[in-house]
Amino acid sequence: MAEPFKRLGRFTLEFAWAAAVLLLPITSLPLVSRLAGNSMVAPASLIPLVWLALFWFTFYIVRKGILPRETIPFLLFVSVAVIASALAYYLNTPSFKDKGITGEETSAILSLLIGAGFYLVTAGWLSKFPSWLTSTFKLVDVGGSILLLWALVQGYYIYLFKSNYPAAVAQIQAFFSMSRLFPGRMTAFAFEPSWLAQQLNLLFLPFWLAASVTGWSAFRFRLWKISLENLLLATGAVVLFLSSRVGTLSLLLVLAFLGIYFNISLAKRLQKWTLEHLTRLPLLLKKSLRASLPVILFLAFLGGYALAAVILVYGISHVDARLARLFEITSITQLKAITGNVYKFFNYLQFAERYVYWVAGWGTFNFFPFFGVGLGNAGFYFQHTLPAYGFTLPEVMNLYFRSPVVPNIKSLWVRLLAETGMVGFAAFLAWCLVVFRSAWGIRMNQSHLFKMIGWFGLFVLIAFVFEGFSTDTFALPYVWLSMGIVSAAAATCRKQSCEPAAVAALDEGKKDAHI
């Protein structure tokens, strides 16, 4: 009787992991939201994650299971965040809307624990069972395909029917999300367009781009040598460009990094070829050419990037009314009037509200630079740090006076500074750098799978630079799961020393026999 129960338990754990990955596109499932007190951040993947945490991860840790060493700086950050939250009780925190710091801290710490759960369970599960790496990416492909299909359905009604959605589409959206359908902007299953951009930039697009760069695919299917990841990358990039400005900047930063990386290699080859084929030139001219050629190549590549960026922004401006305003400036006088004040410039681009929140958070950090004011408490200080321009913005005033919630900073980076101080920010940055270094190392691995994961990790962390300015919650799972995958892959490389037999098994996606 013990063996059937063991197999059933193994099946439930494998099913829970598969469900957690497949449900990643859903950020605000109404059922989970109601269980969490009507929270907007209610990822559907949380349900199977809890099952894995309770019935696998807990026993794994009790039995002295080993986590990747990349988790050490992350656990340090979590410890600092909890300490900073405890120290907040010794601060003279101002009152705001009859709210207390206990409720705000409890909610913020729970959201951090959700993020930590996604990271640690992913890192532990995939380092314990590395053969699940390939299967996980297959599930990412399936979930991402469904996400893009639903986004394209929304785009169909946005651009052909001016956002007049039929009742059936609205009902499907209401079943999977707490938010309404946005006029003029795609959200897929996410709560808002910026959350769609985050899941694309911190999980799906980095994987599809890394797979396209390395030639790896989770499936053997090819359409004229075009893999499924190639098709999903092209479709996902279009959806991102039509959804979020900050998300578009994140992808452009990744592409710029990739372009610079390959351009450096290309420049070295061009320089070597040029010098080898110009041997008949006078010695002085050869020396001059040797010194100036790198500068010429750099300027040429830089000019190409700048031209591509202008063309891309101009193209997007035809579908994004906010970016189109950049091309409505008709005189130097108008340009000076708009750019003379940073608040005025951001307001012209309909971005001033978010910038005001950042400035308010930065002011809170200046008050308490070492350990911050504790998780969830930055909003209590907005009445002292909100810039004067914020009082002219209706959205800010509505949040400040009418909304029942405490304001938030809208940027993870500024929030880390304001709520955990320089100590917490340094610990979080150290974790990112450790994972970056691991990804940088495994990208050179002989295994195509590990090579792909290395590039995947680099792309995620580079995109995270800009995505950290878009949202400030810890509970969305994308960066945590992605970093867990990279940490597990790095641990597997170290543990197995990437032996040929192990590499072949992983590339084929063979599953372990025991859990």
C-alpha cells in the first residue's frame, strides 16, 4: 500500500509544479484575490506553489536538502528586510488615514515571503531534479502561447473595433482577472499593461530570445528551420511594443546589450582583417589606422543604434498616443518650454504621476538612509515628502485624499531604498550580481540547455533594471522564478561538473525516476 501512496504523492508534486508554471500568465485570479483580502496581486500560481512548499519544500529542508549557494545573499536580504521592519516600531512614524504600520508591514512581509517562496522552491526543485529544466521550458512555451493568443484577441478588438469588446471577451477576462479590459491597450491575463510587460520581460521574452540566440528549443518541431521560440519571440515583441513604454525600454536595453556583445566580437574581427589586408600601407599610416579604427567602428555602431532607436520610437508613436506627443513639438521655443522643468516634461508625456511617487520615495530614503522605514511603511511619509507639483496632478490627489489605501512608490528600486535603506538595497543588489555572475559563467557551457539558461539569466537581469521602475510588488512571481531557474542550473553545473552523460540527459529532458 505504501508504494501506491508514494506514487500518488509524487504525481501531485509534479502536477503542482506543472500547474505553477502554466498558470504564470494569470496575475490576479479572483479566487486567490478574495482569499488574500481582495488584493490586486493574486497570482494563480500561488495555489500550486503552496502545495509544493508544504508537502515537498518543508520536508526537503528538514531533511537537510541543499539549496544553491546563490540563495545565500537573497536570504541575507530577507533577513535585513525583516530587521528593518522590526526597527520601524522605534521610529516616530506619522499617522495616515487611520492606518497603522502593523497592517502595512504584515501585508508587505507576506508579499516578500510569496516572492521568496517562488524563488526558493524553484531553486530547490530544479536543483534537486534538474531533468525538469527542459520540461519547465516546454510549459513556459505552452503558457506563453496561450498568453499571446489572448493578447492578440484583445488587440484585434482594440485596433479594428476601437476597443469595443464583445460581452464574451469581457466575461472571459473577468474570470481570469480582477481588472477590466483596458481601452487601447492589451493586458492578456494580467491586471494591467505594465504587469503584462513585466511577465514578458522577466520570463517569456528572455527565454525565447536566449533560445533563438543559442539555437536551443524545448521542442524538436521546426517550420523551415524556424523554432517555436523564434515565432513566440517575434509575436511577444509586437505585443510588448503595443502594451508598455517602460516594458519596451526594458527589451531595447536587452537588445542593446546583445548587440554590443556581438559588435565587440565583430569589431575585433574587422580590425584584424583590415590590418592583415593592408600590409602594403606605409608604417605611419598603419599605426594611425590601428589607433583610429576602434573609434571609427564604435561611432559607426553607435550611430546605427541611435538611428534604429529613433525609427523604432517613431514607429511605436503611431500606435501609442503618449509617444506621439514627442513628434508634435514644432519649434525650439515649445521644446524649451516643455523641457525646462522635469515635472512639466514628464507630465507632457503623461508620466508625471509615477515620477512624483519616485521623488516622494527618495525623500523618505533621505530621512532614514541606513535601514529605511520598514516594508510597507513608505506611504506614511508621503505627506512630508510629496513634491509640490504632485498637488497639481488629479491622480495623485485622488490617491492622497480619496483612496482608502496607503500610497506606494511604484518603483521597486526606490522602494528598496526607502523601506530597507542602503543595507537592504546593497544585499538585494549583491544577490542580483551573484546570479548575474552565475549566468555569465554557465552561458559558456558545452550543454546547449545550460548555455541557453545562462543567456536567459543575463537577459532577465538586464530587463529587471528598467522593470524595477515599473512595479514595486514582491508578489509577482516572474523574476523570482527566473532567478530560481538560473540558480538551479548553476548548482547543477557545479554538482555534476557538466559530465557528458549528464549533459546529454538534460538536453534530452529525461525525467528523474524518484522524487
